[in-house]
Amino acid sequence: MTRIEAPRGTHDILPSEQPLWQKVTGEMERLADLYGYRRIQTPVFEDVDLFQRTSGSGSDIVQKEMYVFEDRSGRKLALRPEGTAPICRAYLEHGMHREPQPVKLFTIASMYRYDKPQRGRYREHWQLSLENIGSDDPATDAEVIQFYDTLLRNLGVGRYELQLNSIGDRECRPAYLEKLNAWLDEHADVLDDDARQKRATSPLRVFDVKTERVREALKDAPKIGDSLCEACAEHFAQVRAYLDAYGVKYTVAPTLVRGLDYYSRTTWEFVGPDESTQGSTISAGGRYDYLIEQIGGPPTPGVGFGAGIERLVLSLELEGVSAEPPTLDVFLAVDGGSRTEAIVLLAQLRARGIAADTDYAGRSLKGQLTQAQRTGARDVVIFREGSITLRRRGEQDVDVQPDELLERLAS
């Protein structure tokens, strides 16, 4: 019989990997509470139109990467490829636009994109999405950027770069696109098939090409930063001023754009220490002031980012950061006789919040004591016929009475 394995592009997060994983997600949750972001969970699948409207029908996500299917009633659905659009849909659907603004939300959830699996990149991957919706204040841009910068530093990632840009808005971008298209027409010979396809859907997307030769040539193309209107230029200047005030270091990257239609003004990427794969972005985000309009809501500004957890864990491993596995407080060993007394104590300890376990493999006493060492238990209780011995690390063994055992272990 053929052995069944995990689908290509997915992975199991094993118990041995969980300590570092929990270190990352735990710090994400701690900082979210600290910054006033509330958790939200959205469905794994959504109406496919949500992503076609917001990401753009010509985007790589919609054209190449979405998992799309019909349910038994013929509804066309998609596994969520990113977290921002579903959170904005929930914001609008549940009337959060009527709450005091901005509304600050986050989720840690699985995302799905059909792409070539690579080191740290999976078809099913986990992501932190942090969204600040309802304010066009440039300080909100700086806050969400500073959030991730703080996360990296708190976790111990030292090798990273924040790349920052502004891609303008509806007022100034059309004039820039005319300049860019004119340049692209004059330099059509430097474009490859991928760049030409991206240009056909949105000229800005040519800057997302992966071919190094094309990327090098595009450095001479007109820069959006030179065409910003006064309002966008002032917004970008204030974002940078707030980042300076926070002490967040950044590099202005004139060709940095985002591949989704809903972005405007501030865009950024955090590039991490992994140089073994094409692209080492560990987090990316931007302002999306038109997204909620695109799904039927009123004009509503917003800003946020998505951060892959697998890539962040990989960055920690490359930096030599580790996490200790959880240990037991108490291990109960039984040397002959009934186990009932041990089982009762086990339940009492757990009811008090004391991590406790016992042997279920029929080991000898020696084997049980070896297992107790593996678990890192601080205390070992040995039940024998007519006696109970408490073995505490660094102390002499002592015999204890049943009625005093629980309190001794709780101390």
C-alpha cells in the first residue's frame, strides 16, 4: 500500500519545531496587545470576487496563484491568498466603520498560494496580518512599520533591511504612468516576456520582475518619487520623520512597488538574512486607501502588512536563535503495586496548574527515572508499596506522607 504524505508545498510543524514557532507567534500576540490591536479570525475561503476586485484581475495572485473551486451549490470560492482583503471585508460587513477610528486588527492564520515551493516558501503558509483601518494619518504608517521592526529586534534578528517607497495616489500616479509607459516604449528591447505581461496588466508591475538583467535596466526608468503630488510627498516625508523619531532605520528604494492593485502611497519591505533563495522578503506592506471602496464600502483609508511566519522562523535559525522546549514540573514513577494513588495525584497537580506526567509504557523504575530526566522534571515522586519518596533536583531524597505530598509539590 502506498504511503500517504503531506501534499507538495505544505509542511508539518513538528513538536521539536514548536518552541521556536511559539516564541515567534507569542511575541506577535504580546506586541499586538501592547499596541492595541485586536485579534480577528476570518474564514479560510472567501468569495473569489473579493480577491479579483482587490488584488486586480491581472495580478499574479489572481492569474497564477489562487486555489479556486466551486462548492456543491456552484458558488465560486477561493482559499485566501492573503489576509488584508478578508479583514477589510469583515470590517465593512460587521459595521466596524461605525466604531471609533482607526480600528486596529490582527490575525495569525494560514494562507494559500499555488507557487513553486522554495526554502521558507510554501503553498500553505502561516502569516501575521496587521491592519490599521480608518485613518490616513502618516503616523499609522510609521506605527505598523515600527511594530515589525520591534518584533525583529525583540526576537533577535539583527541582519535585515527596511526598504521604503511611496507609489503616489489617484492624483499623481496617472501622470507618472504616462512617463513610465513612454520610457518602456523606448526601451521595449530590455523587457522579457514576464515584464511585458506585467506591463499589460499594470505598468507599475514591471518593477516586480525577477530577471536580474531587466531589473538592472529598470533602474534608469522614471521614478515614481519624482512625480509625487504635494500631498503624497508631504505624507511620505512625515512617515520618514516619524520613523526617524522611532529610531527605525530604512533605505528609500525608488523602484519598490507592491504587486496588488489596492496599494497607494507608502509601500515597504523588510528583507531578511536568507540569501539562498530568490527574494528574501520576510514582511511587506503598504497603505491601501482604496481597498474598501473596491468591495462596496465608503472611502476608507488603511495601512498594514503581511509577515510570513515560516520565513521569520528561518531568519531566527540563521541568526542562531533557539527556544527551549517546555519541561515538566513533576514526574510520577510507580515501583510495583497500584497506580491509583499516582493517578489521583496527577489529576490534583494538573488542577493546580502544575505540569505533571507519568509512565504509560510499562517501563521499569530505572526506565521511568530516565524518562523523568528526559522531560526535565524538577521533582520526581516515586510510589512504592507503603512509601512515597520525593526526589527534588539538587536535594536529598525524602520520604513524605500522602497528606503532605500535594503541598510539598506545590511549593
